Amino acid sequence: MRAIRTRSQDKILNLLKNIKQGISAQDIYVELRNRNQSMGLATVYRSLEALKMEGLVQIRTLANGEALYSLAQQDKHHLTCLQCGVSIPINQCPVHDLEEKLQEKHKFKIFYHTLEFFGLCTQCHSNQAAEVSE
């Protein structure tokens, strides 16, 4: 049974369908205002939380603590540099089989998963190595 969604939730879903990338709640608020569909920032957060609990929206927290929201269409995997913040998508899923086993074993409905590795990108690693050798 599908939950009944509010107009605010529908506006956010439509925005996320058009944007097709992660976006912060603050940027959703601004984007809706720019499209003359404004709502309060608290309503944006409440709507995002309800959509997340319905399994329609996923959240990804960056190394700097910023939360990005997107449609829960696919699992997300990234290599994220702790120094410059660059985030490199990983296209293969090394844990898909594990997800299926966990769902079955624990009778737990999984909507999506994220996998993120943190470290230094090539550029930052090279810069760090150069600073150490000086």
C-alpha cells in the first residue's frame, strides 16, 4: 500500500527527478523558491524525512557533514578525498550479494545502500608526499 503523500513531498520528488544528482536540503529549498513553489525549510526537512522512510529518497553524508538527497533508484558507491572533497563514483557493487543475504536472513526490507571509502585522491596524495620530502 502506497503512503499518501503531501503536495510538499510531491514537489520535492519532482525536483529530484529533474535534478538527477544529490542536492542538499538547503539547495532544495532555494531551488523550489526559484521555481515559485516555495515552502518553509522545516517543511523541506520533514518531507525529505518522510520520503526517506518510504524508501523513495536516499541520503548521502559527505566528509564535511553535508547531507545530499537523491531519488533512491540505485545504490551509490564512492571514493571520497578527505582533503579536497572530490568524490569519485564506483560503478560496480561489491556488496550486492551480501545485501540479498542480509535481507533474507534477517527478514529486513532494504531500500538502498551506500558504500564509501575515504582517503586521499592522487592529486592530494602527491601534494602531501611532496610536502613531506621538502
